Amino acid sequence: MATRQEAREARETKLDELHEKLAGAVEQLVSGPDWARALAFAARFRSRSFNNTLLIWVQHHGAYEQGRVPEPFPSYVAGYKQWQQLGRQVEKGQPGYQILAPVTGRFATATPQDAESWRRLGKGEKPRPGEVVRSKMVGVRPAYVWDTSQTTGDPIPEPPTPRLLEGEAPAGLWDGLAAQVQAAGFAVQRVPHEGMIHGANGMTDYTAKTVAVRQSMDPAAQTKTLAHELGHVLLHGPDAEEARQHRGIGEVEAESVALMIGAAHGMDTSGYTIPYVSTWAARVDGKEPVEVVKAAGERVRKAALTILDRLDTVQVGDGTPPGLDREAAHRGAPVPVRPAPEPSRQVASLPEPGARPVPAPALEGQGL
């Protein structure tokens, strides 16, 4: 029987291997098209963190090359017991894909508004009278998931998926996005041509509180542009300084949010233009490009998830097998997006064509 110290060392070794694997996956995102493909994939597994999406992607690709799975992309992934809940069993000899899972602890306080007052409860310890108790993330551990093709058993019901003609916008998507722009305090304007917004497809003006989209595009392109501008609205407010120095990354994030929203609705994402990762990821002084890419990917995923959760539209699945209990699968609700800074008071959209993290205590459900 392994001692507690031996078990801890074995877990640390697995975590080291996972972080090396994750860094390798990020380093493979060398071009704009590579990044776009990764985000389109992440849109179909958006219930997972960006880091875990990359880990699933690279491990499934390896399994495909070894002939262990029949398709180059996974369909649904879930844990061993979660597949059993759905009447399916992991096939003998099928290794799972390692991902990072949250380690949580219970914290209590009588004054929840005071961040310094929270104390961690011991195993079996009860809170004092009048205290509030919350679960918070205190670390990560290795966990495993398996793709549908690695399991056998009851059939999985296939939900309806959106089907679009070229140039067509998903039903209700423009209205849903416009409603979110307006809820953020911005007016949506349709302008006749790009000459009215400095040659761009769309423009967000933080001073006038307007989002403008040119009408001289097909409905799909107009909707995609509106999603891009909503990404700016949510992620790039004018009240912080850092992003003003890195406008290129702001454009990458907004375009990536639009790409994920489009992919989640079955839209063609081949026309999304994103500059080479090596260019924009190297623009942040004092940070390694790998860490910049991982942080940007997670900000994009959270923003897109926030938008998608507020839409009443037909969307592709999020990587969770239909019928699986969402609480068990997601470990809590998505965390709201924290607005990030914006490099300027006015943003015009471009024309179309690994150190280990040490998580601070946070509410359970930060999403790994």
C-alpha cells in the first residue's frame, strides 16, 4: 500500500507530465489557422476549460494515429462513472485522456464580504453558528475522460443540430446578440457601407456607446461582425490600462469570440482572419508566449460561453453527452466574464477576407 507521501509524489509526477503535454499542445498553435482550428474545436467542447480542450484534442489525435479510435475528432467526452450513468462502459484496454480537475475545499466565514475572513474547514468540521459556507477551488489533480468511441452500450440520443446555407445567419442569432449588446448599455446601428466606419466591417465606440455594423454584407457576415463587436464590449472596456498596450491581442480575442459563437451554431469559420500566434503572443512584456496563449484562450472561452448561455438559439453540443447530469459534468455553473481593458476608446474591426498555475481560492465551478 502506497503511503500518503508516495501518493502525493505520484500525483505531482502526473501533474508535471500533464503540464508538459499542455505546453507542447500550445506550442503547436503556431499560425493563425492553427489557432482558428483550435477555437472551432473548443467551441464544440466549451463545457471544458481551454487548457483541457487542448489536452483532449492532442490526446485524441494521438489515439487516432495509433488506430485506437475511428475518427480524428472526438464527439462527446465524459468520465468513467459518467459513462456508466448513461448505460455505457469504457472498453477494456482503452486508456483515458488525462485532464486537469479541480480540487475543492470548504470555507466558512461570518462576514462573506471580507475576503480575508474566510477559513478552510477541516474534514468533518462544521461551521460555527451564523457562518456562510462555500466550496472553493484550491488546486488541481489529474483526472480522466473517454470519448464516445471508446465506450459501448446504450445509444446516445443525437440532439438537433443547426444546418445553414451559404451566407445564411442562424435563426435568432442576430437578435440575441443585439439584445446582449443593448443590455450592456450600447446601441446597435446598421450603416449602409464601410465608408461610414473607417473602412471596417464593424466598430465599437465606447464614448458614444454604439456598436455599428455595415449592411453591405450577407446576413452571416453581419451576424459574425456583431458577435466580434460584442466580444469587444464584454472583454475590452476602457477603464483598465493593460490592453491599451496590446491592441492586437484585443482584436484576436474579439475575432476568436466570434469564431466560437459561429462554430457553436454550425457556421462556416474558414473566413475568420486571425494573425499568426507567434506575432501577438510575443507582445506582452514579461510573459512567455505559451502563458499568453493559454490566458487568451480561456478569456475567449468564458466570454463565448457567457454569450451562448444567454441565447435562445439552436446550437451544437458542448462536448457533454446528452442525458448526462450537467451538475456532475460541469462541477458548477460558468463563472461570469470579468471585463478586461481596452486599448482605445474606439475599436474598428479588421475587414473580412508553461509554468504550472497556482489557483487562488475561487468559487467552485471555475471550470477545468
